[in-house]
Amino acid sequence: MLNARDIIIRPIVTEKTMKLMDSDNKVTFEVAKDTNKTAVRQAIEEIYNIKPVSVNIVNVHPKTKRVGKYVGKTSAYKKAIVKLPEGKDIDLFGNK
């Protein structure tokens, strides 16, 4: 059994995820590969004391990248998009 800190690996901070945070109150996390929606929901409740409205999970497949003549792949990972209730937010940057 994984504990909550093992399930939630890190927040994903990109332009797209920041726009989702502002418009729809959704936060995106990289999560452990063998986890599911229920485990992510429980981990968010335990770590941040917020009950999510919904949790969506996406498997991100590796992409082929090249640097000169060398060809490689990016890492595959699983991400969770968590919709938070109105008025609640998770401070990813520690500003508060």
C-alpha cells in the first residue's frame, strides 16, 4: 500500500495547466503509475484537506526526441487532473 506522498509525485506546471487552474479550478499532478482515481482522491484529501469534485487520469505516452544524430524517448508517466470545489485552491508555489 502506497502512502499519500508516494501517490502524488509532483505538480505539473505548464502554461496549459496554469490556464486550467485559473479558469476551471483544476490542478494537475504527476502520479504513481500503478495508482487509480480513488487513490488519488484519498491522497489529495489527506495531504491538502480538500475533497476533490472530480479526478481524471491520463497515461502520457513517451515521445521520440532527437539531439543531432542521437534518437531517444521521453519518459512515460501518468497524470491526474483534479477539479477542486469553488473557493478552494492548492498553493503550488508556497506564496501564502
